[in-house]
Amino acid sequence: MTALAVGLVLTMSGCGGQSVPGSTGATGESGVPETYAQAEERFFAMASGVHSVIMAIEPAEWSVVDGAYGAHPTGCRLGLSEDAGYRLIAVRGLDLPGRDPRLVADAAAGAFAALGVDSDVTERGQGDAREVTVVAEGGIAERTVVTIRPATGQVRVSAETACAPGSAHDLATEVFAEDRLPADVWRRLPAFDGPSSQPSFSFPPDGPLYYDESGTPVQPQPESA
């Protein structure tokens, strides 16, 4: 199994819960489980926002880093309680060697501003360790970070939603339309996010595969999920 597959399988273990129709699982007395529709709304807000930011930086095919497309739920804890919850995480990456990091940061900050989200630009380190970051909180996600490493030209955009009440496992069974999730559900998640990409929160067994069995992205990628 590829590292990509292992990472996604690990996020699905230990997240089970008793589900109710149309919900993302029970969380106890302190939290009412969100419905699939609410989770989908969270996903589209995050995915659309991230797409706007990466396209503002460079309208190209960005890689989905480590399988973090955003539709695969991961487990979390609600505040200081013991109640289980879920969050959604999206990470996109692109190498822009030679690009002025401040111009990249300015493009990201401008995209956040267009989305009505304030952001802060910070620079730290020197030489090969120099790093420029743009951090935005709220709006499209709980926290969105753009990281630029001038030495390599590497740009990463990562976002994660707040921990919401619900079972990550139960939600995943709805996203992937399977009662028991197979180890290769990661093959159904898009490998790239580009100018023509449309976000999807549904990846049934009969849908297209975006990776082959070795973990290599299928080229060309399927047009839609």
C-alpha cells in the first residue's frame, strides 16, 4: 500500500459511532451530530475558498498533497470534552521556483480579502530556511495557511474546518457510499485541483478512480466524480 493510502486508512480507524439516519453519528449529550448536508456545506465552503486562493496565486494544476482532498473526514475532540467530532482538511501544493515569495503572499492575501477574510503575512528564517506564511482564520475554514519556501519554490495551501459534532467514520460511509470502507477509497479522491476542477463531496464505488493501484495519479484525470 502506498504512503498516501496508509495515511488515509489511519484516519478512518477508531472513528466509529452509532449513527442516526442522515446524521454524522452520535456524540453524547453535549453535541447534536451534524447532518450529511451540513458536512457537505462545510466542505464546499472550504474547497471553494481554497480553490479561489490557489487560482489567485497561479491558475495551474495544483497537487492534492498526501491525499488531503478535503472530503475525507478525520476524527477530533470537541473542545475539552470527551465527545468525538470530525473535521475536514484540504492541502494543495505547487512548485513555483524563482517566484518572488512576497508576490505569492500578496496574491494569497488579495484572494482572502476578496472572500471577506482578513489575513496576516509573516516572514521568518534566512537563507534556505526562509519561509513566508499567510494565515487567515474564519470564513472559508477555521484556519487556512499559505506557506511559501523561497529556497525550493514550494507553495502549500492548507485549510481545516473547526471540529464539529459527529462521527468521522459514519460520515465517511456516506461520502464513499459504503457500509464498510475498503482500504483503497483514497483512489477515488482527485489528485489535482486545477482551473476546471469542480469540488465533489460524493465518491461512490462506481465512480471514477483518480489513482492507479500503485498510487500514481491517473492521466488524464477523470472529468468529474
